[in-house]
Amino acid sequence: MVVLSQAALEDYTLMKTCKPTGSMFNGIPVVDLSDPEAKTLVVKACEFGVFKVVNHGVPMEFITKLEAEALRFFNLPQCEKDRSGPPQPFGYGNKRIGPNGDVGWIEYILLHTNNLDDISQKSFFTFLENPEMFRADVDHYVSAVKKMAGELLELIADGLEIEPRNMLSRLLRDEESDSCFRINHYPPCLDLQTFSGRNLIGFGEHTDPQIISVLRSNNTSGLQICLRDGTWVSVPPDQTSFFINVGDSFQVMTNGRFKSVKHRVLAHHSKSRLSMIFFGGPPLNEKIAPLASLMAEGEESLYKEFSWCEYKRSAYKSRLGDHRLGLFEKS
Ligand code: GA4
């Protein structure tokens, strides 16, 4: 029997659980970036909403280096890490996700990628023993992943016959792009008995608000996606590949053709999970609306007009599991 400290018990009582659902799903589309057919495959994959990218060209050394740095930080005593938070919204966070009461069995580092000097992440960087090294490792990793995301968006533009082909990628490459980066650490949940056979939620169900999210995790399972019929299935981990999520903004830009799929992460009973996610967002003033060239004759937008800034503001007023696009759907 595992005896829990009072503190751990108190932590657990805040947490959400779910029914042990989620058989391993083998239907995640795979896009091989070296495949001559990639532009067609990637469009089909975006219609599904979640897919895996192989032959991505991101150097493994950037991944392992940053992962090791992050683990070194997460392995510090809790009281020390607490001194580097709380996130506002950037910086180090523990169990609390966002500003509106969501919690999960998780600790994380959330950073703005185009503004590493952002005041809200300052206390995190000043806390680090070697902030320059951490910054450099984040920078190498994020630059490589952003490059890959840009290539992916150009392939998508080719597949959709959007011109010029940098119409989408420029949104991420823009100096003002409002992208962020998150390193999530899900400690193992040693005491499954506490939950009467239910699973402990690491990161509750949600869709990503941005255009595209690029996730890499270690070899621990936990990520689940919600299929169209409402069933939750587990995504087999693959530490050598990247998983892509279409974000709400991309769903709108394609007038619902691409799908922003609900996903969540469950805690593992014995292994810790570490994931690193780049959320590619447009500049704040960018209008988010269906691309004219994708609209059939007479087709109307399913959404009211809004800017990324408006969508983001509304997202930060919502709870994690809310259907955020609902407010912007035309009735
Ligand atoms: C979900 C996707 C990204 O992790 C994130 C999250 C953000 C946060 O953790 O600060 C949000 C969440 C996410 C959507 C609704 C709001 C904002 C927490 C929350 C309750 C960084 C993002 O961009 O949106």
C-alpha cells in the first residue's frame, strides 16, 4: 500500500477524474514530410484534425537537450520551484491551469516565444541557475519547430491551392506572431486506489485556440483525443515524431473544413510524462476569417468576424473545457 502524505491527499482532492476509457487508437493519420504526396495527405490529415509528422527535420539533439534541462528544473524541490511562479500567465505553474479555476495533475512552464523578456515570465528566468543556457535551449528548439510548422503550413497552402504559398506560414513567421511554448510535466500518479478505478486528469479536455500546435512527448502515454462520435481514445506515444493539432483559428480560416479536435491528458500510474508544445498563433491584430479562395460560390462564413486579439481575450475568460468558438458561431 502506498501511504500518502496529508499534502498529497489535499492535492488529490482538488483533482478531476474520468472513467477509464480510451483504447489505444491506431487511426492517427501520419504525414511523411519526404513523401511526394505530402501536400495531399496533410490536407486530409487536417480534416481529421490531429496527425503525426515523421521525417520532420528537427534535430534530435535540440529535443534531448531541452528535455534534460526541463527535467532538471522539474526535479527541484517543490518549495524552490514555487518561488519561480505563479504564472501570469507566463512562467512556472503547478496544478492550476489558466486564470479561471481549472486544475490538473500537472506542473508546467509557459513562455511567450516572441518575447522571452515578457515581464510575466521574468521571475521564472531570474529564478534559474543558468537562465542564458535555458533560453538558448528553448530558442534552438522553438526555432526548429517553428520552421517545421512553417513548412507544414506551406504544404497545406499547396494542397489547398492557396496563393501565395506563404499566406499561412507568414502568420507564424511574423515578428509580431503571438505564439507560445509550453513544457508540461505530469508526475506519475502512484495511488490509483484513491480514485476507485477512475483515471486522474493531467490536463482537462479542451481545444487549442491558435492556428496550429506542435507537440512532442517522451514515451509515456496519456494523450487522448475525442472522436466525432464522442468516444475518447488514447494516442500511442512516439518520442521521435511530432503530433499536430489543428487549432480553433485554423478551423475558422477553413470555414470548418479543418477540425480543431478536443484532447486531454491522463496521468500515468507509474511513469512521468513530459511534453513540449509550440502553439503557433497569428499577430494580435490579425483578422481570423475563412480564406476567400477556399469559399465555394455562395458559401457563407459559419463564424462572425473577429481578430485574434478578441478571440484570445475571450479564451482567457473561459474555462478550459468550454466550447470557445460557440460565442463566434453564426446562429
Ligand atoms: C489551451 C492551449 C494552451 O495550453 C494555452 C492554454 C491557456 C493557459 O494555460 O494559459 C488557457 C487554455 C489554453 C484555453 C482557455 C484559457 C487559456 C487556459 C485557460 C483556461 C496556453 C492557450 O493558449 O489556451
